[in-house]
Amino acid sequence: MSEYTLEVCELVKDYGDNRALDHVSFTLTHGIYALLGPNGAGKSTLINILCMLLDANEGCVKFNGTDIKKCKKEYLSKVGYMPQQHCLYEDFTLQDYLYYIGNLKGMKKEAIRQQSEDLVRKVKLEDVFHKKLKGFSGGMKQRAMLCVALLNDPSILILDEPSAGLDPLKRMEMQKLIAELSKDKIIIFATHVVSDVESIADEYLILKKGKLLRKETRKQLVSLLEHKVMEQEVDPLEYQKLKTNNKISNVRYDGDKMMIRIIEPKDEGKGIYVSPNINDVYLYIFDEEHVVL
């Protein structure tokens, strides 16, 4: 198994007076990297630069030590990209579309056939392989786009909100498939739905206002809130009072009991401290009252 490296070196991207990326640097090898951040954090800009759809104002991206601008054809042949918005030709059948994209990627006919049949089985679209894409549901289109991204077995897989539109079962199936693929690929999974990546990400890239705040494992991130997250049973009136002065990361019902998670509670007397999770950390970092560096 070949080892690949993707290096992002001091990337800067400006749109007029707005700095979308501010000297972003990191290095990736095989594994799943969750790219987290709210709208406007710079995720889409970074993805577009990595896919060579956009040029940076400063800095560079290197694949195996070489600037991607100097090995563009080789680099792009190693990249599979699943955009957030569907870009399917809806009058094509799924089979026709996969064959079309496979030809654009320069694949041989037999390889296109074998990979297409294998991929639609993996994402459970074999029953609609010969049906037109315009009849697909939103979730089916998401899975079709994943098939397209995986054609030609890319070394770098870039996924922008890949679970959008999927029901809970299909979300779990996609997570399992992505985890299985990660042993020999660099996978960048951009999302703002933390639960989509918490069980599969090897590391998290946290972007805020164009800056890379952290590149850390789950263990490193949750250590930020060790002994700082409390779970408490409340009634609705208590909840309304508590949420005005506390950061509430989750509300759930346990039978007829209302349970809440509080980050750095102001009153420590009524709850119990629990182990933090990535959702707690996400809300903590992107709460405007906190600047976590």
C-alpha cells in the first residue's frame, strides 16, 4: 500500500476585503479528517482550492511533496470529489452517467463496468442502476454522487456534506462505507453535522473565520472540556431559566424526564459531570463568547 501525503502550506484566499482563508497549514496522510466549521468558516473555499477549482492568493498545496500546479494531471487523477450540490445529468440513467464520468476520467471500458457494478452494490442502488436520475430521491442522488466520486479508486476523497438528505439508516451505512475506504485513502469529510463524523474521524480540522484553530484527534479535543460538562434533570420552567445564563449543548427526554447538557455550568449543585463529546466541543468553540486557540 502506497503512502500519500497532502500538504496545505500557508494558504491565503481573499475575496475583496474579506479574507476567507488566513494562512492555513496542515499535512494529511491516510485516514478520515472531519473538516468542521459553520457557514463562512472557509470550508468551501479550502475544498475548491484542493480540487483546483480556485486559486489561492498565497501559499500552495503539495501532493507527495510536489506543488499540485506542477503535477496537475497526475494529482487530479488521484482526486475524487463529491460536491454539496447535485451535478447529475438527470436524463441519464445511473449506469449511463457512471460510464460517461468513467470515460472522462480516462478509464478502460471493462474497469468502468466492473467498478460501476461494485459501487452501486456498496451504496445499495443496484435496483435503480438502469433508471433515470430524474426519478431519484434526494438521498438516492447523494449516494449516486458518492459512486461518481469513487470511480477510478481515488487516493484523495473530498466529501462536502455527503450525508445531506439521507435518512438515519442510510447515514450510518454511508459512514460505515467511508470508514472501510479510509485504510488506503486520504478522506476529507466537510460537514457541520458533528454526529456524521464523530464515530469515524481520525482527526478534526476546526476552521473558524478562515483560520485553522485545531487539527487534533477526538481525545485531544474532548480534553478541552474535561470536568466542564454537566448533565442535569430539569422541568421546562427550570430549562428556560438555565438557558439564559448557560451554554446548553443538548436537550433530550429520558421517559418523562427532561435532561440537558450544560457546558461550564454556573450552578454546580444540581447535576452530575459527564464525559464531553465532539458536539459539546463544537458548540464551545463556536460560541462567540469563547475564542479557543
